[in-house]
Amino acid sequence: MKSEADESLAKGLAWLFAQQAADGGWHSKTYGQLKDGAAVTALALEAISHVAPLEKLPKPEADAVRKALAFLQRGFEKRGTIASPDGSLDFPTYAAALWLEATRGLAIQTDRSRIVNYLVAAQVTEDRGFAANSPSYGGWDFLGKGDAEGITTGTNVSVTCFVAEALSQEPGARGQEPVGTVLSRAKAYVLRCQQSDGGFAFTCEPASLNNKAAFLDEKLTQPRSYATATCDGIRGLIACGAKATDDPMAKALTWLVKRPGLDVVPGFETLPPEAGWHRGLRYYYYASLARILPHFAASDQDARRTALHKHVVSLQRDDGLWQNESDRMRENDPLIATALAIVALSSG
């Protein structure tokens, strides 16, 4: 299966590089919010970084990566964080975290301190107008500190895990606050998203409709767990220093082990098909699952990896791209689905 997965990966990479625009960025042709390119370019670079460091990429691809970094640098000079050349932001906390991960994976030497500081300041804490007893405290949403105070776009385990992973490898600090303190708050937030069955919900904010698997009760106090959030919860805990043998980690891994399905994202099986979630997050799930496979029991890893690779390969189109039939989470944009599929085939 490995050679087949490698061939599929190469085709996907070739398609992704072919979509790079003349300005160096990747621009969505499906969603206007993503056409300026900052978030999609950061996503593409992060996907590429799972394949090889910059120095081991063929020269045309290495040159394309440098061009993409220059594209983002022009926006950085205007906004002090990851932005499009005109200074526009889209999903700036995600983009900043992806940029940190991409430059590390590509082994690019660059000043990372301002992005680290941006993400630390973006954490939902007193500095953003939140008390320590707020359900959102310690998490991240889609905003930077200067974008809003006292409100959020919805803290969630997804962006929190990406930021925690990015910061966990960074020695920098903002003022006198070490990254370890930031991650301690993040760990407490992630644990609040864990449910009694061991799985995770998207957010611990009360009655939030952002919990895509809905709720077990009419009062909206018991969100259902689902697989993408559970993978992200595990990733967040690992980034914050947890071990696979820790009770929350063990329970979350057990939740996933019991649900090996790939066609329908686990946790959405009981939802009506018209809700659209059965496959709405499938490529995100494949990418996040691939990242945590090394934490499964050794006896489980090879079978899960083989099944995942075989399934992802089967979904690739002849021209090399992947595309979700569902538009629920923008994975019908082939730039997004293909970047996530590349991560799924090259991680774990």
C-alpha cells in the first residue's frame, strides 16, 4: 500500500503546486472570504512541510515555497502577523499557527518571535476581557487580541490544538509570561471540552450550536462527542504535555479505537443525513487522525494507517486533487481538501 500512497501523494502535491498563483499565494476560487490567500497559503505550506524540508524539495517546488513565504511576508510587514499582501486577514490565529508549523517543518530559519507573541496575546484571558471562570478561558478563537475584547467568535478545540502545537515547540515568551504558562491554561480549556464518554466536543461554551454533532439533551448541556474534535483534543493534550497513558488521553484514544469507520465521520452516524455532517469534515478528520496514529497501541497502528491511506487514495480524482461533495466545512474547495489529504498521507 505504501507505494500506492506515495504515488497518490506525489500526484496531489503536483496538483497543489500547479494551483499557485503568479503572486506566490494560493487563492480560493470557491469562497470569497478565502480569495485573498493568507489562510489558504498557510494551509498549503503546512501541508507541504509534512512531506520534506525545503532543502530536500526539488528546485521548482523549493522555489515555489520561497515565493509563497514572500507572499505572506508582504502582509506580515503591514499587520505584524500572517496576512495577505494587502493586509487583509482571514482566520488569522489558524494562519499564524500554520505558518509556525510550516516554517519549522520546512526547516526555514526565520524570526518567529512576533508570531509567537501574536498567538500568546490572542489567548482568551484577562487581557482579552475574560475572567478565569469563563468557559472560554485559556482557549483560542479566530481573533487576535486587537480584534475584539470581551467577546469571541467561539473558542474551540480545533484552533486551540493548532495553536498549542505551534507554541509547544517555541521557547519565546511575551513579557515575563512563559509559553509553559500559556499551555497550562490551554490544557485546562481542552479538558473542559472532553465528554463523559471520553470523546471531545468542539467547544465547551454553553449550549453552543458550534458543536456540530448537536446535543444529547433538550437543554443543550451535553454535547455529543465526534471524531474530529476527539483527534484535536488528543493533539491539544499532547501539545500541552500529556502522555498516552494519562487518563484523559487513554479514554479519548479508546473512544476512537471503538469507532474505526472512515466513510462517515464517527460521532455523526445518528444525525439525519440532511444535516450534512456525515461527510462534512471528512478530510479534516483524515488529517487529524493521521497525526495521532503514533499514540495508538502498537498493535493497532499499522492496520489503522493502512486503512486510512487506502481510503484517502480511493477518493483522489484522476487529475490529482481531492474534493468533498459536502460544502459544510469548505472542503468542497479542492485547495482545502487536497492540502488535508496530503497531510493524511504524509503524517503518522
